[in-house]
Amino acid sequence: MEKRLYKSTSNRVLCGVCGGIGEYFNVDPTLIRLLWLVLLCGWGSGILFYIIAAVIIPESPGRF
């Protein structure tokens, strides 16, 4: 079975991007959110990456 990256429907704060990445890599989504915060505060690129990911990554097919 092929593993696919989707936005999380159960572990979301804004769009589910960090939750989906955490589920894909089997990592706590809080760590992904902290990394995003470091990118945002450190270089300012975190918000751009999040917006791009929110647009590109599809919703989970199990969502109603």
C-alpha cells in the first residue's frame, strides 16, 4: 500500500497541514508545529511554506 500525504482531519489547528505531516512521518504534530514556528520567527519563511502546503496538500479522502 502506498503511503500518501494528506491534511489531517482529526489533528488540526488551522488547516491540518502540521497534523498531516506528523501523521505521515509518525511524529508528534506538536514537534512539526514548533519547527514551523522556528521557521516563521527565524527566517520569516514559515508562513509562506504553510500557505503553499495548505494549498497543495489535499484533504484526507475520509473527510465528510
